[in-house]
Amino acid sequence: MLKTIDSLGDLTGKKVLVRSDLNVPLDGTTITDDGRVRASVATIEKLLAAGASVIVTAHLGRPKGEPEAKYSLAPAAARLAELLGKPVTLADDLVGPSAKATVAALQPGQVAMLENVRFDARETSKVDEEREALAAELAAFADVFVSDGFGVVHRKQASVYDIAKVLPAAAGLLVQKEVESLSKAVTDPARPYVVVLGGSKVSDKLGVIANLLTKADRILIGGGMVFTFLKAKGFEVGKSLLEEDQLDTVRGYLATAEEKGVEIVLPTDILAATGFAADAEFDVVAADAIPADRIGLDIGPDSAALFASKIVDAKTIVWNGPMGVFEFPAFAGGTKAVAQAMIDSDGFSVVGGGDSAAAVRILGFDEAGFGHISTGGGASLELLEGKVLPGLAVLEG
């Protein structure tokens, strides 16, 4: 059982270090999808209402363990301030002079943010002592720690894992909600239990597929990964994305599914394009007749209707990965069909973070139409695999 904020006792006058997930997509300094910032607000507001001051730590992008201006948390701090309706003071560093002065000046009811935690190479170090040293420096700023960055709880990192062993620690509201929602879909799902998997590579989802073959009633396969399934069945896939080294694994999945009575649903038609481009010419072709000089960029209209029919009667639906290159309007139809079918279903639906969550927002769907939209792609996948996540295990009490 995860320890909750309420287990931390009276927070009046306490400084709380909160690990949020503010890893948002940027166009220059403009946030193109603020979903993760919005998801971080509830926990911060709860802590402020309890009389605490809040110190936010987070990462953005993949800096190489040293400061890079393009990965500054400044855009996230500005957006968080707008959502909270109060200033968020951003320190110029993580544990240096600016951070120390910023934290020292912090009063109850105020919010500060430390600069990108991945500007310090110790955050992601494989050496325990290096991570522990950074965690100790962060711990010196606060009285308690709240873990609310679900997108990183599968990582054994200083600001996620090691810090929780130094300070009294608890899960934030977002992490609680994520774990409850995903557990509902994994441990005792209402049936029929339907899983929709897409995205580019089979290899990204090997553990998930293996685990779901023991749990799901139906698995619908789309996205770039579908072409490895089609090739495994002996079909021509042209220039479509293909992982030759996974063909035997996929054949094994198909055999296991048949043996266990799990329905694997593959597309019946494909949008086969002349190239990978938004304006590429394309034709709708049968899934077993993709021309050798074409690349599949989406499931076809018949497949979209088929997938929708396999979703609408489900009582539990988990979706991870788009059906096609949804960023190109001509190839967004399959992804739109899946999202709409989930909304139309009476079942409990989970959108598994990453590109799927982005697609929901970019394609204009009402987020309220889904049971839960996860903020963590990798963490969601590992929970669906049945793995133990270090950032969660350290919060159990």
C-alpha cells in the first residue's frame, strides 16, 4: 500500500520537496502540450492548503548531466504559475547558491522550482553513492518528500528513489490516481478486457504483450508494430517498418494466443503511401497485399470499423500507442476511430500515456470521455508488464 500525503501528518510550516513530471514537449520555449503541468497542480494545491511551502523538482528533455539552456524548466515554471494563480520562483541551479537562496526565502503558501534535475549527472548515475549524494543535498532543502512524477517512477534515480529513503515520503495525488487506475485495469479487470497496442516497434512492448496474453480477452494491434505481425503471417509489407529480428517472437505470440483463446485482431486493410510525408499519395490496400514499393502509415477504414466494433462492448479498455502517423492528418483516421470507440464504450478506459495521450489532445477529443489518461508512457507499460517499479516500491508502508 502506497503511503499518502495524509500519512505525513501536520504540514503547517513544513517545506515539502515534490518530484513532479514536467517533461513537456516544446516548440522553442512554447509548450505544445501542457497535460503534465496540469496534472501536477492538484498535489501542489493540496500541500499549499495544508500550510506547507512547496519546492518542485523535475526534469525536461535529455540533457547530458550539465546545464543546457534549451532544457531549462522556465517554460514549465511559467505555465505552473498561471495554473496555480501565484508566482513560482525558478532557481538558476539545482543545489547551488541560487537554489539555496531561493529555498531559504520560501514562506508557507509559496512555491519555488529547482532547475532541471538532469543538469546534474548524479541524478541518473548507475553508481548508488553518487545518486545518494545528490539525494542528500536535495533532502537538506525540505522536511518531507512527495513523489508525484508518475512518468519517472520506473526509474531508480536520485530525485525519485534515493530521496524517498532519506526523508519521510509519500505518493502524491497523481501517482495515487495512476496506480489505482492502472491496477484496476491489470489486476482484476471487468470483462471483456480489450487491449489496443500501437506505436512503432514490437520490441518496445515485448514484456507487455507476453503479460497480456495471460490476462486480456482481445488484443488489437496497429501502428508501425503491426507490420512485423503481418510479416510473421507471411504477408508482404513493402517498405513498412519491420523488425526482422522479432518475427519468431511474434509467431510465438500468435501461437500462444491461439492456445489460450486470446483473440488477436490485426488490420484487414492499410493506407499504403508512396513515402513518409504528410502529403504522400496513398491507396487503401488489403493488409495481405501491400505493394513492395509502398509504406503503411495507418490502418485502413475497414480496419478502423473492425477495431471500433471490438472495443465498444468492452468493460475494460487499455490503449497504448497510436494506430498510424496521426501527426499527418491523412493518416490519423485509425487513431481517431480507436479514441472515439473508447469514448462510446461504457467500459473503464485507460489511455496509457506517451503518444496515445498526446493524440487524444492533438486530435481534439474531450479528455473527460476517458476513464483515465496516464501521464507516463514507460511507467504505464512497465505496470502493464507486471514489473515492480522502484519509485513506487520505495513509497510502500
